Amino acid sequence: MRISDDRYDRDMRRYELAWRMMRHDARTANIVRWTGLSKYRVQTLGRNYRVSAELIRHRGAAPFQPMFFCRTLFHESEGAAFATVALRMQVISAQADLQELASVARGERLMGAFDLYRLLVPSSRITLDHALLLVTELTHRQSIDFGVCEECKALMLNVRVGPPQTHCSFCRRR
């Protein structure tokens, strides 16, 4: 049997993306959704290639409440910071996007954006699972949308429930 280069490259990209997501403690359901690998492949990958005991897999459902980013001003500012990085790295677009969200190419850009974000904000409360939730919400624009602060013109997150905010979390903190 002959393995084509295209198929081999596609499969290697999926496995590399899954491994990068595992190192950031992503849940299996999110890894399956973004890589296209089966649940059993992801579990086997984690079990066979775990380099250390520190890599602990989270169990249970991934975060699904977008209101996580409205809990405190810190959550809101960190969400806006990640959204800015994701927007710049073309993980999400400025307009609502209805095309296929989870793909390997977009997942690779997402991991690059998340790695950059963690370098900028090392003690962030946002996990990779929360970042995936925020990317999904900002792509569909059902409950969270972008806004611009009236005072400093910074990008901010606007929740579609309740009155819209006119100032970002940094300006409201002052």
C-alpha cells in the first residue's frame, strides 16, 4: 500500500495540532472538533505520548457559558486582549463569519494566537478551552460581539444581553 504525501501531511498536521492542544490542557471534545481525529485516537495519543506525569487531562464538559468573560473586569480585559490577538492573526474576522469554524488551518492559527497571548499575559485566567469558546462566540456573534471604547478607542467585548457598554474594562477601572 502506498501512502500519498498529501494524506500523510494532512494527518501529521492533525496529530501535531492535537498534541499542541493537549499540552495546553484542552478537553478531548474540543480536540476532536478542531482536528477531525476520533475520540479514541486523541485518547491514545495522550496515553502513549505523554512525556511526563504533569500532563493531566481535564474531564467533563468544556466551558460553554460566554458570560465567563463578563464575570469581572479582569476576565473582560483578558478576553478582549485574546480577541485582539486572534483578530490580528486571522483566527476570527471583523465581520460575522458563517463558514466552517473548526478546521486544522484555523486551529493552527488559533494555537499560534493562544501561545502569543500566553507570552503577553502569562498569568491569565483564560484557558485554551475558554479561548475556543470565545473564538466560537465571536465568529457567530450571537451573544458576544466586538465594540470600540469611546474613551481610548480600544477593542472591547460587548455582550448582547443588557445595555451595551460604551467604555472598555480598563477605562471603567479608573
